[in-house]
Amino acid sequence: MTPSRRPPREPMPGPIEWLRENLFSSWGNAALTVLALAIIYWTVVPFVTWAIVDAAWTGTGRDDCLAYDGACWPFVMQRIGQIVYGFYDVGQRWRVDIALIVLAAGLAWLTLPRVPGKRPVGALMLTLYPVAAFFLLAGGMGLEHVPTTRWGGFMMTMIVAMTGIVASLPLGILLALGRRSDLPVVKGFSIAFIELWRGVPLVTVLFMAANMLPLFAGLSVNKVLSALIAVALFSAAYMAEVVRGGLAAIPKGQYEAANAMGLPYWQAMAFIILPQALRLALPNIVGNFIGLLKDTSLISIIGLFDLLGIVQAGSTDPEWAAPNTAMTGYVFVGVVFWAMCFSMSRYAKHMEGVLAAGERR
Amino acid sequence: MTTSVSIPWWRKRRTRDLAIQALLIAAVAIVVALMWMNAAETLRRQHIASGFGFLNDTAGFDIIQTLVPYDESSTYGRVLLVGILNTLVVAAVGIVLATIIGFLVGIGQLSSNWLIARLARAYVEVLRNLPLLLQIFFWYFAVLRALPGPRDSWGLGETVFLNNRGLYLPAPVTESGFGWVALALAAGIAGAIWWTIRARRLRERTGQVVSVARMSAAMIVLPALIVSALASFPLTFSLPALAGFNFEGGFVVLPEMMALVVALATYTASYIAEIVRAGIEGVAKGQTEAANALGLSRGQTLRLVIIPQALRQIIPPLTSQYLNLTKNSSLAVAIAYPDLVSVFAGTTLSQTGQAIEIIAITMAVYLTISLLTSAFMNWYNAHIALTER
């Protein structure tokens, strides 16, 4: 740190000066300010009125909401169990709680700065956790069996997103290495795989999984499993391109140095190249996860009930169908998704800064 | 060359490489063969035909929006065409709107007006972090469903009406003689292009600057105007009007299409805004200073120095956003807008059961669009790389 580099601070402008400089510097600027104020007024005021002032806050059914012009919060409050756990047996919900709490703790451990032991915890979260969570949720080993047809809600969203993340990382790394391989067949297959999935919409991949997997496997495939396979293949192709970007940014000298040390290909990749490439690609990897999390909502198109799907289905239930039920549900789901995606994008931005600081001399 | 050090043949690099690749091919071939055999067996057991013969069978269902003549007696092949066109029309309208909103918000983020910059930033952060399907549901179920019925429509004069059945617009009706007007318009556009090229050649050769905008506008508008006056204005509009419980006449945009276009455009615009901001910020500050030093006005600096350089950075990611928008239009199936996935991979598949053929055709259509776009991108990148130095 060189303290003398910074220019001396300018005196703080007063509020009036600040307003004149930033909002009313010219007639055009003043007009823009008025326009912006109008937009804020016409969006924020009606929304707050709808969501808080005119909203129904207590009740047990649609009749309690019909009397109000605003949001129908009792819908969310009464249905919160279904929204979080889907149709999971009420007596078994503690299993979902444990899985979600461990997930939250693991993520906090990995993202908070200055917490030691990130590597072993990360390895456990990517290997042991998915297996343990699967047995915890599906049953077996002494736990009661809960069929996947009962899974749904927020829990389903997290299952699909986590499976996508856990499966797409190793697959994506392999594909990215394959695409940079000297072997023409390996390279050709990798390119074909990546470009095929990246060239088509996720909806068609889900349709394919739902309609074609049962044909290929020759038996009735579990619906949740086929959706998970579709999401994993699809996100692996995108992950491959992100990792390839990281690999391309590694200076050639690193490859040559690894060769000169006499390291075989896999050791060179595992100990020299990939640790650097993944570090560089981390912000984009997190960006990919955000896209994946948002895309999980598409599984409702093939008849599974994720967070959005279960709220959508619940809002058309005659018990709750009222003019404001759907909107209330969407706002609630929106807040949940937004909080998760926004914090992930903030984290990616923060990591970009950390990486840039590491590069600076 | 003789090999003095004797490496056994099975440890040679070439052998190993060949073996790895042969194994990979064999593995893929076995998996594909197994899947194929299973599929053939299942299809035979379920008595499902295979092959593309079904494209000539009668579909027997109706579609709410068709750009080409279609009725229940049309074939599945026709359904495919209707679906592709419906996908393309949503994509085209969505792309135009997304570009306009995206550029406005992107430039707004860089505004010196504090409030506008914050507002544009908020737009990007809110829309980008919400699932697109949620936004489509929001527009379709929560906004458009809540609009008044046809009798209480919101109207703009007596020409445009909005209600829960859709957006009613005046429809152009061409009369005899319109062909000549179209011809005059085409000739005018060709003339304007010729004039622009000529003006640029002149400027590059002699440095003399010729006005392009005014001359082009005149060349496009005047001949078309004169010809249509001679043909006593062969273009009229059919206005929508309330008849009984619904509107008649005019041109209606269905609520499904409106919800899809608005959601796709506003969502994609949040990405385009970021691309535009990054593109403009990416132009080095020295460029503006150099333009100032040369005495260029603010408008000239923007038009001649900043925008051409920013566009070079903006266009490649912009194209991939256009592609994303086109692919995302497949979410139409969730609100039953009759796009390719909805009518073909949805209805046609459930009626015929020919999953393999139908999914393959659907994916092939999207892949073709993607590959054409990336071919254009490669051409564009090579083009700007050449003119760079």
C-alpha cells in the first residue's frame, strides 16, 4: 500500500449542490429526472399499496382474500409446507430440513472468506453430500421410503439445481479437456456433444428425456431421474465452454513447464493446469450456476412440481382461486429466486475482484 | 531414421493414441446400438410406426394462430411449418423490442443523471435474476388475464384496443395498384443504397463529404408517395370495432403472443443492457479525448468515434443473446402459444407417439438456426479482424 498515491479528497458537496450537479444540470437532465420520478411513482406506489396496504394478511381460504384488492398472503402462509416440501410426508419433513441445513452450512463454509479447510469441505460437498442427501430424502438404510412422485416445491428446485451443479462440473471439465485434445476422435466427439446441447433449448432436452429415455432404456424411467439427466447433460455442455475459457487463459509456459517436469498428461492437468484454470473461471462458473438455478423452473413443463410449478398449481386450486392469488404466488417465488440469484451474482462479482487483486503486482 | 532406443510397440505414443480413440468409438457404438435395439423393441411392442411418413397424415386439431393457411384437415408436415413460422415471428418481434429496450437501458446505466442511472441498474438487476418462466407466467396469468373484457376495452382513439382477448390493431388492406407502390418503394431503397455507396467512395477518394441522410430519405419517400397518389392511395386500414361480445375487423395479437413477446423482450433486454454498457465503457477514454482535440462535436464524437468501436464489441455477444431469445421462445409451451415445441413436440408427439422422429426434427430446426448464427458470427469476426489494421 502506498498511501500517498490517492489524490486529496474534494470537499463534500452540499445536498443542493449535489442535486443540481446530478439531477438538474441542464433542462434535458431535469426532464429525465422528472421522467424517472414518474416511473418510480407509477411502479413503487401501486406495488406497495398492493403488497402491504390493501393486502389480506389473515385467513384460511379464498373468501378471506376476496374482500381485499391487494395481495393474498394467507395463500402463501397456509401453503408454505407444500411450497417448501412438495407432497413429502409431513412426519418425514425433518429429513428435508437436515439436507437443506447441511447444504446451507456447506455453502456458507465455502463462500465466507477466511474460513479454513475450504478444499476438504468442497470435496465432501461434491462427493459425499449428494449421496448422503439422496438416501436421506429417498429412504433406505432404515429410513422410510418416500417415492420421488411426492417430491416437490423448494426442495425439488434445490435437488435439480444441486444435481445439475454436481454432475456438470466433472462432466464439463472432461468435455473441455476433450475439446482441447490432440486426438481427433476425442476432440470430435466433445465438440459434437457440446454444440448439440448448446444449440437446442432446454425445453426440447426435457421433452427428449421425458419421451425418449423410456424408449432407449426399454423400461419406465423415473420422471425425476429423467429430468435430472436432462439438466445434467445440458448444463455440462455450458460448463465445458466456461472451463475451456479458463483453460485458454493459462499461459503456454505453464503447459511447457509441466511437460518439462516430465509430468504425464493427467498429472499435469490435475496439479498444474486445472487448479489455475478453475480459479480463473470461477466467476463464470458461478454465473452458470445462476442460469442453472433459474432454468430449474422449466421442469414444471414436463409435469414436475418445482417451487414455481407448485405455486402455479396451488393458485388455480378452487380452494384459493381469487383474482390476486396467482400474483401473490409469483411475487413470493420471485423474491425467493431473486434473493438466491442476486447473492450468487454478488459473490461472483466479489470473486472477480479478489482474483484481479491476486493478479496485480 | 533408425530407432536406436527400442520402445516396445505397445508403449509407443502412436499406438496408445490409436487404442484410446478406437476404444472410445467402440464404446459409443455399443451404447448407441443398445439404445437403438431397445427403442426398436419398445416401439414394436407398442405398435408405433417409425419413419417420417406421418408428416403426410392429417393432423385433425386446430391451431389458434397460423401465418399460412391451415385447418384441421392439414397434415402434420403443415403443423411443422406453422410451428416454425410462429417461433420465428415471436423471435423476430422479440429481438426488435429487446434491442430497443436493451440499448435504452444500457445507455441509461451510463447516464450522468443519478436517478436514471440507478433506475436502469435496478431494471437490470431485477429482471436478470428472475426465472424467465416466472416472468412469462406473470405477464400471462397475472397481467393480461386481469385486463377488462372486450366491452370495457382500453382504447387508443378508435384504432387500437386492448382487452383480455388480445391487442386489436388496424390491419392494412391492399387494393389494386399497390404493387406499383411497392415497386416504387423498392426502387427508392435501391437508389438510396447506391447513393450511400457513392458518397462513401467519394469521401474516401477526395475527402468531400456529401449529405447521405436527407438524400436517401427523399429517394425512399418521394417516388412511393407520388406513385400512390397516382394510384389514388391503394392502401387502406380495416379498423377493429366492437360487434356484439367481441371485436371484428382489424388484426389481433393473441394474449399468448403478447405475454411471450413482452416477457422475452424485457428479460433479454436486461442482458443486452449489460452488453451495451460494457461495449461503451470498453472504448478507451483516449478516443474521446482525441476526438475532442480534433474539434469534433459531441454528436460527431459519439457517431464517428465511440459507436463504431463500441459496436465491434457489442455485436458478437448481442448475436448470442438473439439466439438465446429464439431458443427461450420454446417456453411458449407453458402458456400454450402455438410455437414449434408446443404444436409439434407437444401435440403432434402425443397424437402420433413418434418421439424419436419428432424430437429429432425439432432439435434439428433449432440446431440449424444456431449453426447459421454462429456461421454469421465467424464471418463477422473475420470481417472486423481484417479491417482492424
